[in-house]
Amino acid sequence: MVRISGPELKGWLRHLADRPVLPRQAVHARFIDADGNAIDDGVLLYFPAPGSFTGEDVIELQGHGNPVILDMLVRRAIELGARPARPGEFSERAFLNGKLDLVQAEAIADLVVAESEAAVRGALRSLQGEFSRQVHAIAGQLVDVRVLVEAGLDFSDQDLEFTTTGQLRDRLLGLGDEVDELIEQARAGARLQEGFHVVIAGRPNAGKSSLLNALSGRDSAIVTAIPGTTRDLVRDTITLEGMSFHLADTAGFRNSTDPIELEGMRRAREEAMHADLVLLVVESLGNWQEDVDQLLNGEFAAAVAEGRLLLVLNKIDLSGITAGAHDRSPLTIAVSTVSGAGMAVLRATLFQIGHPRLGTEGQFMARRRHLVALAETRMRVQTALAMVGGYPAELIAEELRLAQREVDSITGAFTSDDLLGAIFSEFCVGK
């Protein structure tokens, strides 16, 4: 399909097709060149402004899929005065013409690259305005509070009281709670876009690479009896009930002077630090509990404290430990990557851990820039709240104005050319 968007395109129709075209009606026509010769035979659609995706006149030529034919149609459009679209320019024009807000425009790009059913559903909810509605609700509350504060400033010489200190505190507390709730939803939405990141870590030869292969169902990582086979990160992605889980196999932790192995362990620590979940794999042989205690109190103490660690006891086909979940802290799953015992429980546990953060009903898609803007909004509201009763109202009003600007940057009510350029450059051509 070749799509053309711009002003006053109705006059182009007689130069592109051999028959009249009615608005918003699919017409079977021959597409013609400047001499009236047929280029292709297909379907033509015309959407007059403003009733189109971009808000401008739009013509769509749906022909056969031969790249040569498509190139001929593009050249014909250029002869008439068109130019090739930039990445995301159709969505950008829709945003600039008020057909979409910035969140909805971003949702189009997210929908195109979604890697799971949950991500598709989340992107659709954002495209349909679920996230935007909640952002607009926050913006509306900010406007209401700003009106009260700034009205007091405007009429300060008339001894009029538009709100009491207690009422203003209550309004700001409620507003802060609303922003906090939206931040939690946006965090889950950001994980929808990025997937759930799981790091597989542990000692050399504990079976980390075997676990990666067992979870992914393919030989993603090299497995040998030689300790230290994995030096760099080995990545793969699995889908569990419509959700994407990004797995990273890492170098084993042990005392070493090998600079390559030391670099591998450094990368493993860094990856574990930013992971949504760490799978700590331990051989269930010999004095394994001592090894577990050493790891939990050392390399992985932070992950344990933050509730981001799942202990995986491997090689139970050799140790005889019962497969499945064990009632201990941290949460422990016993498996055998050789026989497959316990693997179903591990997959189900991974899904349960990820599910509350990802696939909840009504969950929308979000991006990191949205989280940054919401966090800045929350900080500004907290600052304004701390000022109530002890600082001039002018300072409170300024904090609320800055909070409003951050909220408006999410939907594009306030934005900059640099931000728009960064966002739409990520789109594919034709969107």
C-alpha cells in the first residue's frame, strides 16, 4: 500500500486513477502514470480532511505487492509533488493535527513491535486512551488546586480566603496519592513494553546454562562439564501465557584471577542489579545450604532484601530432593534440567511473579519517559505540600505550575521539538 497525506489532495485523484472516487469508499481502479498508462490494478481510497488518520487529505493505493510496482506508484506520487515520509511522520501529523495525543501516538509504535499478547493488549489500551484519561484526570486536579492557590494571590489585597491551609494540605495529599497510584500502573506498563527481565546466576557448573536451555526449549547456551564456560551474557526470550520474559545467563561466581572471567562476573553483578528477578541456581549436592547462605549474604544480599530473588535447587535427579516448591525463605523451587522435574512449577512461579506487575486487567502500555515525568510530578507536589503553612503562596504556585508542565509533557499538551524528534524517529516509515 502507498499512503499519501497532505492538503488539497482531491485534485490528485484524476491523475492517479482512471475513474471517479467517492470519499471513504473503496474503489477498484487502474492506477495510471502521467501518460494515462496503467501502472497497476488495485483498490483506491480517499479520506478528505479532517476525517482521516492524519487530519489531512489522505489517499491510499492498495496494489499488488511487487516492490517494482510500489516503487512506480511512489515515483508517480513524487511527480505530483509528494516526498517520501520520514519515520513516524503520519503519526506525527496526526498528533500535530489533534487526532491523537502523544501517548496514543507512542502506542502505535509499541503495538507494531509488541512481543507478547499482553504487550499487544496494553498497547491497544493506550491507543484507545486508557492511560491518557488517567493523566488528564491528574492534570485536572492540578488545575483545580492551582486555581485555588493563584486566586488567593490575585485577590490577596481584598482579604478573600479561597481555601484554608488544612484544605490545601488535604487536596495535595489526595493528589499525591493519585500520582503514586498512576506511577505504579505506569511501572507495570513500562514492563509490558520492555518485558520482564530475569537473570540466571550462581556458581560455575550449577546448571545455569542448562536452565536457560530448559526454559527456552532450545540450545541457547553452550553446556559443558568445564567450569566457567559462560563468560559473557547469553540472552533469550520466552513467552509464558502471553507475556515476554527476557532471560540472561551469566558467568558463574567464584574466586578467579582470569581477567576475562572477572569481567564476566562484573557484568553478571550489574545485570542482576537491574533485573526484575534473579534466579539463583545452586547444586543440591553436598553441603549446598552453606553455599546458599554464603551467596545470599554476599553477592545477592540486595536482591534478597528487595524481594527480587528466587532460589532454584538444581540436579535433584542426583540428590533425591523433592521436585517443586519448598516452604522456605527465599522462595525455593527444586528442579532437574535433565529430567524436567519441577520445571513446570518453575515456569508457573515465574508467571505468577510477573503477572501482578504485567498482565492485570485494564493495564495500559507506558514508557520510561512517562515514569520520569510522573516521578517529577510527584516530587513537585510533595515540595508544594511541605511548603504549605510555612512558605509564601507564590512558591507553592510555582511548584504546582512545574508539576503541571511535567504532566502535560506526557500527553504532549506541553512538549518540545527535540522530544517530538526523539519519539517519532523510533517509528517505522509509513506509520
